Amino acid sequence: MQNRNMAPDESSTGLPPRKRRLLWRAAVDRAREQRQVDYERLAKLVPGAVHVTAVPLPRDETMLLRQEAVRNAFKHAIRGYERYAWGDDDLKPLSKRGSGGLCKMGLTLVDAMDTALIMGLPRQFDRMREWVTKNLEFGLEEQEDINLFETTIRMVGGLLSTYDLSGDDVFLEKAEDLARRMLHAFDSPSGIPYGTLGLHSGKAYNPKWIYEASSVAEVGTLQLEFTHLSRRSGDPVFEEKAMRAMYALVKADITDGLLPIYVDPKDGKFFDSPVTLGARGDSFYEYSYKASVAHFHSERGLKSRERRTWLLAQHYKSLRGILERLVRRTGGNDGLLYVSEQTKSIGALFVSKRNARRKKVEEKEQKARKAAMDASTVDEEETGDDNGDGNGDGNGDGTGTKHFAST
């Protein structure tokens, strides 16, 4: 028997036509009733939530069933998370336990709030908002070694999108608080941020297992959220930090707009590493376009329009590079289209890093030797013997004491 609380799935199309029509009408009526009630409660929960409008129900039967199936899957996931891992970053479905995860700040909950609003589920949203208001804090001892990229796109992005949908200032305040605590990640000589930071200690670094490098995808996937936060908060510091990092990435003028995936935050130079649309490279090419959208409106001034033009130019340059250098076809009669990678081995990356360190050591030793030689030359000049008496006093009296003429 079909569960009354679940929308019929596409398997119901095998039922007799009359039964099928009844199930479809019931699903339509239930969806309309739920959404009407949900949005009324949402308006009461968050006064002034003018950005939220009910998504019109599709007329196509199959699309309706699919939409309801997705909505019910989300409700099932949230029920499990609320029961077993409420306030944790992750839920482990087999052990039914929560996990600290990437950020130690309720990542799943924050990342799902805007989805609850879009799906018209204010009861779930109400509980999430209550947790954020009462429990979400930053700078705790356990919030160390967190990832800048993941925290930005999921936490800052989740809070900002929820603010835009609800109009509730608490989400903007939380987003600004968190982003401001992460600004020290950008304190590198090149402006390229370190990928790992501590909100409690204030440290920022890159792990040794990636040779203390920052990845291009992470550096180039902060601009949308940080620019939007500057727009909403009125503080330009977030946008300026993120855009400085983007400028530093393309400063080397890499051929055809394609970047190796590892970059040194100290000097902004790339390591001998792969060029790929896969992990650690992918979202840089995505965000060069998305970040330009944040600068779309001309009323934001000349600087914003210039940045939009620059970002679009970089994006199309990268697209041309992808088409010319990475898009390939297989041999034979099929000629299947695929996107390749220009790879370098991890060993090559290690050798490149080792050689760079060796070069720095040699330069340091060379400077030390030169400084020692210069110091030796100065000592010889100061102690030089002008009289041939071996005393170096310039007087020839053997006392080793310099005499100055009195005036």
C-alpha cells in the first residue's frame, strides 16, 4: 500500500489509469496544501521575508512526482540529522553518530537552511534558526585546522544565502563575524591565502603533505562569497582581500589562462604541478565567471565594472586554453570527445619544491659568505699598519694607540 505521507513515485505509472489519476490528484492537493501553510508560517516566523515566493507547481505529472520525491528525500535527511547529529558538521549514516567534520560549527545545518526555505519547510527552518541563534559560535578551541575554502563556500555562503532569502539580520551578523575571523589567512607576502587556519589560535598555514602550497581551486573560489558579503555588510575589506588573491594567481601570465594546481603563497609562483579541471583546479575556472556576475550592475561604480571586465576576460582566456590544450578525441572510428589533463608526477612536484629550497639555502649561504668577506675587509682596513712597526697605530711609537692632533 502506498504510504499516505509520501508522494507516489514513477512506478505508479504502471497502475490502472483511474488509480493513477487518483494518486496524482492526491499528490497535487497535498503539495498545494503543504506549501500554502508552510509559506504562511514562514511569513510569521521571519517578518519582512519578501524575497521568498512559492515555487509554482509543475503541470507535468512526472515532474511533480519527481519534485515531491526530492522534497521528501530532503525531509528524511534532515530528520536523521536532527535525531542523531544535531549541531555536528556531519552525520555518519551507518553508525548513526555525528562527526566534527571540516569546520566544527554545524556545517550540515547551516548549509541546508536556504534549501529548507526554497522547499517551503519553515518548521525545519525554525529549528535550524533557533540553533544558529543560540549555539553557533566562532573562535572555539576545537575550531582549529579548519579549511578556508570549505568554510567559506558552506558556512559563509550558507549564512549569506539564508539572509538573502529570509531577510533575518542574525544570519548576516554571523557571516560577517566568521569571515572577519578568517581574514588572517590572507596575511601572506603575495596576498594568496593559506588554506588551513585556526579560529582560536589565529594561525594560518598550508600542510606539509601538499608541500606547504595553496591550491588554485581554493584560492580562486572565495571571491563570490566575500564580494557578496562586502555588498551586504558595507565593508569592502572582504572583497579586496579575495580579489587581491585572484589578481596574484594570474599575475604570472600563465599560457592560455590555464594554471598549475599548486602555488606558493610566499612568492606567488607556481609549482611544477598538473593542469587539470579536476580536484584542486576545477572551481577556479568556474568562479572566474561567477565572480564577474557579482560585479554586473553598473551602478556599483567604475571599479566594479573594471573588475567584471577583467574577470570575464580571464574566464574566456581560460575557455580558449581548455578547448585548445585539454579537449581531445579518442583514436579510432569513434572519436569520442574528452577533457584531458596535463599532468606532472608528485615526484616532480617534490623535486621542484626541494630544488627551490636548496636554491634558497645556497643563496643564504652565499650572502653569509659575502657578508663575512666584507666584514674581514673592513677589519683589515681599520687595523692596517701604516708605519711598518707592526702595531697598526699609525704613529710608529709602538703603543698601539692612535694619537689625534689637538686644535
